[in-house]
Amino acid sequence: MHAVHRLHLYRKSQSTTTYKSRGQRVVRCELCQLAKPFCICALAPKAEQINTNAAFLLLMYDTEVLKPSNTGKLIADLIPDTFAYLWSRTEENNELLALLNDDKWQPFVVFPQEYAEQERKVFTNQVSCGEGKRPLFIMLDGSWREAKKMFRKSPYLNKFPMVSFDGKAAFNQKSIDVNYSPVGDESRYTVRKTELEYQFSTAEVGARVLDMFGEHDNAQLLDLWFDVFNFQYQKGVCQRNKGNINSLSNYDDFLQHYLHNVTAK
């Protein structure tokens, strides 16, 4: 179990009623939250097989962690150092603040550049850290309305630089193999309707951030893992599946290539 799994269980324990999501009658896997016949848990690589220097902090808006369609958990599936906390406007979380103030991390808030104050540093192309530090990418995980609220009402995040990318632009084509994944300038997440044009799911944003940090293989792997989730999720609901029918084979092919490279190192 990773951080999002544990947060999911904690949030369920705090509920006084059953959370009723779309497809509530579907019998789901407790971890990946997909319909049990389409569970993908066995397909995820082991933590020790992932070669990364990046870490993620998911700040999740109340019921977001309860939604089977949430894609933040896909980041935690692949990136071992992924932390997850419920966001609160009024209650201080000492564990969260200690993480943000730990000297080994360089926190970055991942959010659109147009919301940055004029004096705030924003990385829009490549992400770099100070010597001896590792990046901690802070993802505000919720609907667009909820994410904006978290950004505005979390003053403890204001001191950190931001990471932003142009939603209209595709991945760097030199680093992403489009033979595996149909990366483009539009989100492939068809499970939920987006509120804005060029809006991406949390996992898609995470993949782009990894690419900006120079971890191109990890970006590709997360992007393909998202494709698998997106396709398998739609197999378990009563709607036309708009996912990538080649997602499983593309992911498996690339994973074998990835693991071979890690072993060779």
C-alpha cells in the first residue's frame, strides 16, 4: 500500500455515510479502484524497479481521494516517494509542514503560470534544484474549482517556486516516443469532463513535470500507465470506451524496455 491507498482508507474511516460515486454499484478493487475483473494492481512495477530522484506531494481536496476516477494515485503507483494529505483551509497539519521544511527537498507548486505573483519564480521549460536537494512536486488534486481554492488559500505554499507548462503544447518529441503513446495537446482523460480547454488530469500533469525534470523514461512510463488506467476504468462502466485499445501492450512493451535499462545501469 502506498500513501494514497492509506489516505483513502483514512478518509473512508471518517465518513458517516457511504460515498456515492458514479458507478457505485461496480464491485471495485480496494487499491486501484477499478472494477475487479479489470484490476491493474498486478501490472504495476515494484518500487525498487523505479529509478527516480523525484518526489510528489498530493494535496487532495476532501472527497477527491474517494473518487475511483482519481488519477493522483497513478503517480503513487510508480514514484516511491509520493506523499498524500487531505487539504484543509483551517487545520494545520504539522506532518505536512515538516515535510515541506525538510532541507533535503526543494518543493515546487505545480500550477498554471498565470496565477503566479509577478515576483514568484516559475519554471516553464526545465526544472532544476539546488545542490544536494531533490524536487518535491506539489500537486493540488481536485476539480479545477477546488484546485484554485487550494492555491489561493494555502499561504504556506506561497514561498515555493512554481512549475508550469503550456497546456497547448505537446511533450518534447525528442524525449517521448509517440509510437507508444498518443501524446498531444489535449487530455486523453475521458472519464470526467474538464471545465476548461487544454485541462489535464493529475497523472498527465505529473508525467509532463517528470519530463521537464529530465526523467523522460519515467514520464513515458507514467503516461502509459495513465493510458492503461483510463482504458481499464471505462471497461467497467456503462459508457463507450474512448481509451487507447493498445494501452496494455504499449505499457508492457515499454516497461520491459525500461526494466532492461534499469538493470543495465
